[in-house]
Amino acid sequence: MHSLYQAEYMFYKDKLALLQDTQEMFLASVGELHQNYISKGLREPIEHCKARIKCARSAKEKLKRKGLPITLDAALCQIYDVLGIRVVCTFINDVYLMRNWVADLPGISIVKEKDYIKSPKPNGYRSYHMIVEVTMQNETVFAEIQIRTLAMDCWASLEHQLKYKQEVRYQEMVVDELKRCADELASTDMNLQAIRELIKLDIGKPDNFFGSKG
Amino acid sequence: MKENKIKGAMQRIASFNLTYFSSIVSKPAICMGIKMRLLLAEDERELSNALVAILKHNHYSVDTVYDGEDALDYGLTENYDGIILDIMMPKKDGLEVLSQLRKHSITVPVLMLTAKSEVDDRIMGLDAGADDYLTKPFSTGELLARIRAMTRRKDEFTPNTLQCGNICLSRDNFELSGAESSFRLANKEFQMMEMLMNNVNRLVSTEQFMERIWGYDTETEINVVWVYISYLRKKLASLDANFEIRVVRGVGYRLEECICIENCSTNL
């Protein structure tokens, strides 16, 4: 391991290995799922999947912000996103498909779920969030899993840039425009899902849709 | 007669400048990307063509007919924001078309055009339900101003937010919203939702959607209506709407209250 990398994660001490194992376990499950779809010749619901362990600096910042003690124990037990996993899907229904897949994984129990697709944040943010408890080698780790579509992911990465920029010109206008874009993307996501279902319907029952009237 | 025609044409050309000017200072014919739809009933082809060019240049969407019978048929479809009606027309004159339209409770604003500047014609026209009149020859600047005035009156009655059950549709920003979420609709989706919400519990035929939104002479496949309906249904379902779009097979669609009350909140 790179020395700088190691220095950044020293904070986690012997728990780092546990976090890394959990992360790898999850990514391996996604890889297995991927192989499964490929071998059956089916369309894959996952576009990509990323995982990260929060660097010590931002973990400490978060603890401080929440008024929690800056200790390893608090980082592992009182904030839930030290291990973060993001699953990016093609269509909206895939998001819920993946949610069910995660819920059924062995060794995982759901602590909390929040559907920001059904109830977006005021700024327009949309994603499906799950906080799960993973049991590995008789130890447990919390992880936050974010599941969303490509469009939502694209929007979130732009919004993220705005959040960390100190001074943005026309701040108010940019915030309004981002909200508008979020609602437009959500509309398009729905339309893509509808079209996808039409295509499936058309393949399933020839002449039922494009062939006949009304 | 011939002199009159030339005079009229000259005036039309001269007033082109006025056209540009008036389109700058006045309210445009386009509102949130939706063009106003006009029906032009004028039997004199040359004048009709000139008017169409001017109206289109000013962002109106125009259908043209050349006799009274067609004017009545088109007018009865209720697909217009305004009708420009010539009085002297073959088959049926403008006055007759107008009174027939009003008899069918069609309240669309009507501007009468007349070659004669006779007072009787104007009185009869206004009494038959015309909103305004213009005597030929006229300047296009004045015609456009009168169209704007006539369609403006209608605007006053239109609220900016349509509501149906727990769902709102904003005419200002095309937002379809429920209690927890909102979608920004695209132009045609918005128009379709607007038509449905303006006609709650009433049937809107597939043809009406086609004519009003895609236009008469569209080459678009009629199944497109079905596709747009499924876009809207998905969004309504996602917003937990207590209204839904029902199909009447082979005829059209209707916005109705959901039968299932499981997901619907009635506390408004």
C-alpha cells in the first residue's frame, strides 16, 4: 500500500482491514451478479459500481460537525458512511431491483432506508439511500449504499461541485437551474422507463402496440 | 375593383414595417413555447397567403380555409385560440358561420373581416357574437394588434396553476407536482396534461390531442398519443396522484378519480 494512502487511513487502525474486506466483499457480489447476467444473455441493470472508505480527514470533520467525539469508535458506530457504496443503474426500475438485491444479500441487515426518488430533497437531489449493517468475521460494519440512475448520478456530480466551490457567481440562479434540471431529468428518466416497457410489450405481443390503432 | 386590390396590396406591403415594430412592443403570440392557434377563413387566395405569411412570421400557428362550410367544420373542433372570419365567402357567409358556432356554444374569440365598410354588416357581426371587426383594406399592424387584444381577453380567465385532486400543473414553468415531488414536463406532455386537466371527467379524443398538439397536417403516427399518455401515467403514479388517466378503447382518454383509495390522500 502507498505510504501516503496508508497515512490518510491510519485513523482506522486495525479496523481498516475489516472495512476493506467488507468493501471487497460487496464489489465481488456485484461482479458475480454481472457474470450472472452475462451468462444468461440478459441486459445488465448496473452501469457501474463504486466504493470508497472515507478518508480520515473528512471522517473527523463529520464527527466534529455532528458534535460527536473524534474517536475511531464514534466513526464506526455513530456515523454510517465511513464505508460508502454507490450503485449506478440504467433505468428507474433497476434502482428498485438493486435495492431488493442488496436487501437479500447474506450477512446484510437494513438499518434505515430513504427513498429520495419518491421524495426528492428540496434542491432536487434524487437517489435511493440504504444504511446497512454488514456482518463479517463476527464483526459488524455500517455502510451507506446509494442507488441511482445515470441521469441522477450526472446531476449529483454537478451539484457536488457547486457545494464545494467557495464562491459561485449567480449562486441563486445556479441553484434554481439545477433544481429545474433535476426535475427535467426525473421526467426523462420516467419517459425512458415508459419507452422501455413499450418496447418490451411490443416484443412480447406483436401487433399489440405499434401495429394497431388507439 | 382592380384599383382597390392594388391599393390594398400596397397598404399590406407598407405596413410590413409596422408589423416588425408592433411585434417588438407587444405581447408575443408565443407563450412558454406554445404557439397560439388561429383559423383563417378568407376566400381570396392572394390575401389569405399574405396573411398566413404575416401571422406565421409573428409566431402564430395558422390553419386556412377558403369557404364558409369548411370554416364551420374547422371552427366546431374547438381547437383554436382565435378565428379570423371573412364575411363574403362562398357556400356559407361569415355571419352564418359565426351564428352557427355560437349556437354550438363555441366561445372562441372571432374577428370579422369585411370588404364593405357598411355599418349594417358590423352591427350584424357584433350581434351574432363577433368580438371585433376590421374593414378591408387594413394594415397588418392593426390586424395583429386586434388579434392580440382579442386573445388577451381570453387569457384573463385562465389561472396559472391547474389543480386536480392532489396534483398541480403550473402554466408558468410546466411543473407537474404532488406533495413530495415534482417533474418538469416537456412542451407536448404539458399541453396534453393541460387538456386533460381542463376536461376532468370528460373524454378527450385521440384525434383532439393530435389536432391540437401536433397539428392537422402532421405526419406523426397517431400512436404517439398513447406513448405520451404512458409518460404522464408513470409520473402521476410516482406522485401518488388520486386521479388517473383512463382509456376509452379506440376513442380517447379521460382524467378520473382513482378507484383505489389506498395510496390517495383525501386530506387536501
